[in-house]
Amino acid sequence: MDPRLCELRKQLYEIEAKIAELTPTLPIIDLKAEVLAMSDTKEWKDFINNGVVKNITNILDGCYDSYIECIEEEYPNIKPNDLIGKFGSKKWLSFQLKTIKKLLNPLDMNEDFSDTAGGCDEEAWDAGFDVIRKMIT
């Protein structure tokens, strides 16, 4: 075997070991399951199973950079990643869950957040920033 290949494999192993060491082994939040647990009615389960959680998380994912900029501008002493986490992190998922719980109510299932032309993206952004403000105070 080519010695260069052996050296590359060794380097790869060392890098993968370091990544594993630095990566927290925290369980990932199952947003859909968490939201489903808010109510046990059939209507709620049908509403959630029709994609509303995915719709909201897609909107919030699109808002991530905007949230970072707004936190930096309005709260310069706070590190955005300390507050809402890095994109895709457990902290980010936790923030999304808080925002979803602010947006959805098992007694009011009229908005599925699929029509961004109807203003649901602004509603989701506003709810997320309300959550951020509440986290800061």
C-alpha cells in the first residue's frame, strides 16, 4: 500500500476522533413529537401531521441570519449564538420549539403557516423575536 495513503488514513482517523471528542452527544429535540404532546385530540394530531411544524421551522430557518443581525444591533452585549445557538444546534431547535409553542394553540388551528404571501412568515418572525426578547429579560 502506498505510504502516502496510510498517512492520509491516519490523519483522517485523528481528525474524526477529534470531531467526536468536540461534538456534544446531546439528544436532538424531536420538534414534531414535542408539539404533538401539547394536546391529545385527533384534530390536533391531524393538524400537526399535515406539516405545520415543518412549515414553521422552514420559515424560522430562513430567519436565522436576520435574528443574528437584530440581536447584534439591539443587544450588542449579547452573543447571538449564546442565546439562540448555532444554526441546527440543539439550542436552535429549543428556540424553534419555544417559538412554535408561541404560534400554535390546540384550541385554534386556523393557520398552517404554508402561505407566506399571506403574512405567516412575518408572524413567525415576530413570534421568534418576542421569544428572543423574553429570553433576554
